[in-house]
Amino acid sequence: MNTVESNWKVIKHNIRLACEASGRDPEDVTCIAVTKYVSPERAVEAVEAGITNLGENRVEGALEKYEAVSGRADIHFIGTLQSKKAKKIIGKCAYIHSLDRWSLAEEINKRSGETVTECFVQVNVSGEESKAGLPPEEVEPFIESLVKLSGLRIVGLMTLAPFEEDAENTRPVFRQMKEMRRRIQEKNWAHAPCGYLSMGMSNDYMVAVEEGATHIRLGTSLVGE
């Protein structure tokens, strides 16, 4: 298995190429190491290689990695979150990428107390039944309704593109997300600055970056399986 450090070198180079192709600054792209399939030791190796954002899709995994890296990295919760488990990660996960329903928003709001939890709204752009997330036409009304909840802030949108052998085929999905973000930003909602786009994984992250991704979520290509 390659070291995380050697993988990270390749990925940083690829991010730079994608940014050059689209006139972006590589500093505007945050890479999240998806550590859900690897040990806490491998997660620590990622942090020691200079990666300061880890992604987990299970509550137990998020808590385990939170303890392992002891404040040296932000934990991003990227999986489907059951409302009843939200209380366990509030204050431990810096971002929740999978907000997709009112009941979860209410629970996050209730558990946030005096703090504000930063959330991405998950969008199912492709309409695949196997994927969570709101259909595109419901995203704006949903975000607007969240103004009543002071315990969370909508910092961006998140999507999972369909897996494609040719990553180029994912471009329309990422482009649609960028356009959706633009429309939401034009509303100037204080509770939803929506500056971020969490999209792009190991097989398609270069295309995602070219189309405006601010957060890419890399597992296999960065930390392995």
C-alpha cells in the first residue's frame, strides 16, 4: 500500500492542474480524506502528512477518528445521519455534509445549544434512487425554511455524482450544482451563505474541481481501502 504522503503528493499535483485549467486558486480547494474504511492509525498518518480534514460516514467512526486525531484535524460527517444520533456528533464534527430533511435540521438545531453547526445540504442531482439528498427543485424552498433555526448555518451544497468510467460524463452534474449555488447565493440569506460545493470523489475529483468544487472527498486514492 502506498503511503498517504506519496498519494497526497500526486493528488495535490492533480488539483493544481485542474485549477490551472479552470483559472482557480488551489488554495480554494479543501481535500477531505475519507477514512471510513481505514484504521485510526491510517487516519493519523493522513494528519501527519498534512491533511487536516477527515470524512466519516458513520457516527461510531466519526467519534473514533475524533479521539484518534485529538484536535489536529476537522472531522466532516459525510454519510446519512439518523436524527436520533445527531446529538452524538454535534460539537465533534466541524461540518455535516448530509442535511436533507426538516426533522434532521430540527434535531441539529435542538442539540447545537449556543453554538452554530455548519451544514451542507445534500442534493440528489442525478435522481438515482440509491442516493440520499433532496431533488434539485426542493433545495431552495428547504434552505429558505431553515431561517427559523438559529442553531445551524448552511455553508454549502453537497452531491454524489453517479459513478462513471469516464469522469468527463459527471461534468453536467457538477455544473448544475454550481448553478444551484449561484442562485442561492443571490438570495443573500444570512443563515445560508452557501459558499461551498462538496463534490468530487477519487474517480472524478479533477472534473469536480474544474467545475468549482471547494471540498473534494477522497478515500481510495488518498488513504486506500
